[in-house]
Amino acid sequence: MTEPILSVEDLSVRIAGLHILQGVSFTVAPTGVTVLLGRNGVGKTTTLRAVVGLTPRNGEVRGAIRMGAQSLLARPTHRLVRGGLGYVPEDRCVFAGLTVAENLRLAERRDTSPAYDKVYALFPELDRRGRQRAGSLSGGQQQMLAIGRVLLNDNRLLLVDEPTKGLAPKVVTEVAEVLERVADSVPVLLVEQNLAVVRRLARDAVVLAVGKVAWTGGARDLLLETALTRSLLGVGSAEVHH
Ligand SMILES: Nc1ncnc2c1ncn2[C@@H]1O[C@H](COP(=O)(O)OP(=O)(O)OP(=O)(O)O)[C@@H](O)[C@H]1O
């Protein structure tokens, strides 16, 4: 078996007295997309934040998180990012008052040359809209900017939190296409509620239920099991196939 790129063992997160994650363990394969699923509020975002060192200061994280042989816990986020952990947060976090080009420039690093060619090949619109203020972009364009910014630098693993949330169906498809191409060269841990996108992109699935892992296996196997998706995710097969 190939070594996972990420392994999470017995991860426990408490925030403000709430035991949000209660011993979560899973691995992420070194290629392709692994999807992290679960109903609203089960702790998907909390899991990604713990991996990238962004648990709120009043939170407490226990367990082990490793990328390759390297332990990630207790390392500051900027070091993790420099070490090749790319994070695209749920709220996209683009700087609304800055232009597209300025948003990208902020991600440049002194020690490596930014891969503008790669980013503009994936997102020609970011090139065309370089002088537009990011705040005036559509939701889909902001999502492309948030992903493009991370791809300027080399990554060993990408964490992407609900990239299609709130987007129009046509834009959802565009974002899915881009992520599919991105995942050809870098493994992705994806939080995604749109099961058609999951079906298209994900090979492996990890399902959380109230702070614990309830199921792991092939994403397509999961989606074929109507009773399982209904009990774990609260949705029926119609939503999977659209
Ligand atoms: N900073 C915080 N302070 C208090 N509670 C928090 C904090 N962050 C998360 N929680 C709680 O932890 C639980 C898990 O939240 P999280 O955002 O990780 O869930 P999720 O699975 O990503 O949900 P969704 O699908 O709705 O985005 C929720 O009940 C949430 O209210």
C-alpha cells in the first residue's frame, strides 16, 4: 500500500468547553481527491482548521497529525504553508479592496518563483481581470482567485473547504473541472456538500458524524448506497445523480 500524504490519528478538538472532535482518525491518499463528508455542524471545517493550525486560541487540540513523516501539530500555520500545505478556506478570504493581481502578488514568496503560467493557464479569467477589485468579482471568480492564489506556490497537499458553496450550477461545474485538473498533480482533501461534485471528483471518502468518523471507503461505493447516504448525510440518491 502506498503511504498516505496525511494521517490524522485520534484527533480531539475542544473549543469553548465543547468537545467538537472526539477521536477522529483517517488518512488521505497521496494522489487524487479524498472527500470529507458529514451533516452540517459535525466538524468538517474544524478538522481542516486543526490540520492547518488554525484552531481558535481558546481551543485545545490533541492527537497526532502527520504530513508524510512530519508532525504538523503545534507548528505555526505559516510554516505548514511553506512546507507545502495549501489551504483554501470556506469563506475564500480574498482581499476585497485589492485587485486580482494584487491578491495574487500577496501570495508570492521570496525564496521561490511563483507559477503564474500555471495559474493563468488554469484560470485565464484571473489574467484578464488582473486590474479588477476582488470585491467586485462574482462568487465563482472569487473562488477561482482563492484557489489560484494557493497554486502560485508548490503544494504537497491541498485542503479545500466547500468550494462550490453558494455558487450557480454552471459555476459549480466550472469549479469542479478546475479542481479535477488540479488534483492531477496534487492530492486534495476536500469538504464538499454537493454530491454530484463528490461523485465526479472523489475517489476516497471519510464521513464524520458528531465528532467521529462514521464511515471510510470508496466515494462511489458510498454514493451508490442510498440507505447509507441517507443515514450518514441525510440525502437521497436523487441529489447524488444531479
Ligand atoms: N470557534 C468556535 N467556537 C464555538 N463553537 C465552534 C467554533 N467553531 C466551530 N464550533 C462548533 O463546532 C461544531 C462543528 O463546526 P464545523 O464548522 O467544524 O462543522 P462543519 O461540519 O464544517 O459544518 P458545516 O457543514 O455547517 O460547515 C459546530 O457545532 C460549531 O458550532
